[in-house]
Amino acid sequence: MKKHLFIYTLLGAFITMLCISCKTESKDNRTTRILTLGIRNESNTFSTLPTTEADFKTLRGQDVLKDEPWAEVCRNEGVELIPTLHAYAWPGGIVERTIFEKYKQEILDSIKNAGHLDGIYMDMHGALHVEGYEDAQATLIKEIREIVGNDVLISGSFDLHGNLSPDFVKNINILTAYRTAPHRDGNETQTRAITLLIQAIKEDLKPHIESVIIPILVPGEKSITEVEPLHSIYAQIPDVAKVEGMMDASIFAGYCWADLPRSAMRVFVVAKDEKYADIAKIKVNNLAQQIWDRRTEMKLDVPEGTIDEMIVKAGEYDKTVFISDSGDNTTAGAPGDNTQVLEALIKYNSKDAFVAGIVDNDALRKCVETGIGKDVNVKLGGKVDYIFGKPLQVKGKVIYLSPDSILKTPRAAAVVDIDGIKVAIISTRRSFIEVRDFTEIGLNPLDFKIVVVKLGYLYPELRDIAPVHLMALTSGFCNLDMRTLPFKHVSRPSYPLDLEMNWKTP
């Protein structure tokens, strides 16, 4: 009997070891599977223009992966990607609830049907706000986590102008943000998020995030990473990420035109494991305190003033001058149909100026009906931004119309000459941020004395070629003076709303 018992014991032990071996071999040989998703939008809560389904560009399946460097990284690593919905809308007002819920449900259904997952990659902006939701981003990731459980690692890439709440962060394992503003490292950031996720999966890491919320509301134009004080602070990020036990570090300047409790600057440090939490906390506090201590140095890096002052100042230069219509900055969610700068140019009888551009589909349609070379009389702009703007009656000659093939697309445009001031009238809200936006309508921006763009800071391509850049402090939904905006919900105290406040890292 004892002999039989001994044999059964040995046999049981052998079977157990065999099962463990098979399980280990299966895990080691199994292809790593990562699901991808994204709903990207920078939502301006002050804007009167909602972000609708028509504003979103959506990609699904293999279309998501086309020409994406981060997808190539996965292919090289032998990772199987399961791309779901990736939706992106140009910055605008609050996202309509129906479209968010439609996208969210599609993503959740895809996750439920995806089978085994090792990780999830979220391609996000970070400043999404949805009608009727306190924090749509937190809701999305919470519902994802409820499906996949806690063992599936989630990594995300973000614009540094995102506002990530603690409720969101507690459900993500890895996060990383752009390190440049103006943005030059979008692909690099996405690739880093995927690379860190693959590393964590392969090394069986349990990433831990330490963060600090800095009570500062700062517009992007005062948090440029190419100039001080943030240049030298952002320059420390790679070294922090190289410290033993650390994976990555990010500084979020935040998105200031969102009247929400989570709007603020932030610093995050991602450690490989909770055992490195103390080191991560030291690093995150050090970066945050540096930012707070130098908060008064965050200023515009170009001359500023009223539009009248900037038009006069432009006359001091014998080269092309770019003037930002900062209050109607379409890259930060403004409607783009405010005419106050055009009105000022007309008042000053400016010549050799170009306004790029004013959104007004009705006026564009009238230009098309009128035809090239003919005079047109239109009531321009002021139809969406009816708080800071008003329609402006103008008469000019139509000198350019997009070809028929483009007139049916969101890039449709007309150019009207109003006594020497050329104005691009566009069908949909977009921004002139690249040279091609000008050459596409037959113009070279450097051929003009004054070029007005509905931006804050110039995007990289224009920043690199602009001989002179001036900032017009115009009124609008993207007003650069934080203290003039009607904040009701941001956490207080917050600088510069509360100039005398004191703060230090926890």
C-alpha cells in the first residue's frame, strides 16, 4: 500500500511539474497582443461651438496602423496589434454626448470581443471634455478596466496640454506626454508609450505612477518648451527617466481654457515597480517645485499688445510680420470667425496684408457663385462667435477659388482682395499652420508685409520661417489673460487667478 502511495505521489508531482512547464512554455511562446484605441480632442469649455460627429476623423482596423512609426515598432517586436476605433477632432468646444457614447461603446465592444490581451495602448490628447460628463476620460478608462481586470497593462500617449484627473490616472499603468511645445515630437511620444508598454509586458513589470498637481493655469503661449523657464526644466526629463527603477517622466502644462476642477499643470514619473515609489516621489516633487518657483517667468516669448499696437509695430520692420489673432486661436478651440483683426486692418488702411483665414461657409458659397475676377459683397464672420465677434460687411474682388475637386472638401477656400488686404474665406474651422496651407491657395506667406493667423504660438514650420512674430491680445474664447475669463469650476486657489497664494510640493 505504501509502495503504491509513493508511486502515486511521484506520478502526481511529475504531472504537476509537467503542467507548470507547459504553462510556462505556452506563456513564453504566446504572441504578445496589444489592443489600440483613441478619442482625441482638446475641448474648450468657453466656446459656443460644440464638437460634433462631423468634426471627427475616424479610423478603424488596419487603417489605424498605416504609416504609423509606433505600429512598426510592434511589428519589429513580433507584437500582434488589435486596432479598434481611433477618432480625432480639431480642438473645439465641448464634445456632444451622443458621439462620445457611440465611440465609447464601439471601443468597449471591441475589447470584449478581442480575446486574450496583454496590453492596451490609448492614443489620446488628454483634454477631452464631453457634454453631461464630469470626466469622460476617467469614465472611459474605468469601463475598460472593468472589462480587462487589473492584470492587463494600459499605456497612453498624450499632448502635454492634457488635463488628467486622479480618477483617470489610477486606472492607467504607463503614461507619457509630448516634451515640446510647439509640438515636434508627436510620433516620438506615441512610440515611447508603445515601447514602454512592450517592455513592461516582457519584463513582467508592475509600473507605479507618482504625480503632483501644480495649481497653475497657463496658456500654451506662456509655456513654450524652447525658451526659459521651461526649456531647462523639460531638459531634465530624459535624465529622470534614466534613473534606476524609473521608466519615464512627463510635465503637463495643462489646458487652461477648460473651466474644470482638473485644469492645472502636472508632473508624472513612472517607476518600474512600487518599490521605487520613494525615488519617483522625490523626482516628481523636484520638477514640480522648480516649475512653481519660476511661475512668474512663464511669459510670452514675442512682443505683445492690442491689435492696433501690433499693426503699428509691424510698420517698424522691413520684412514679413506674422501677427497671431490669439483670442480666436483655432488650434485651441476657438471658432475662427471673429473679424476684429480684419476690421482693424481696414481701419488702418493696411496694404499688402493677408488674413488666414476666416471661417464662413455662407460667404464662401457666395464667392463661388460670384466667380473669380468679380466683385463680391458679403457679411463676413461673427456667426459662431457671437459673444466676442460680429459680422463685418465687406466688399472685395474674388481672386482665388479652390478647384471643384477641393470645393467639396473641408479644405475649400476663396481669397478675396479688400483694397489690398487679402482674406482667405474657408468652409470649415481649420488653421494655417504649415506652408502648404498657403501654397495650396496660390500664396506665399513671405510675399506679404503682414500675415494674420488665428493661432497663439506659431506651429513649428511657420515658427521656423517667420522673420518676425507679434502676439495680438485679441478678445475671444482663447483669451491669453487668464484673469479675464469667467472661471467658476477650477480648483482654487490657482495661479494667476489668486496671485498672493502660497504653495509647495507635498
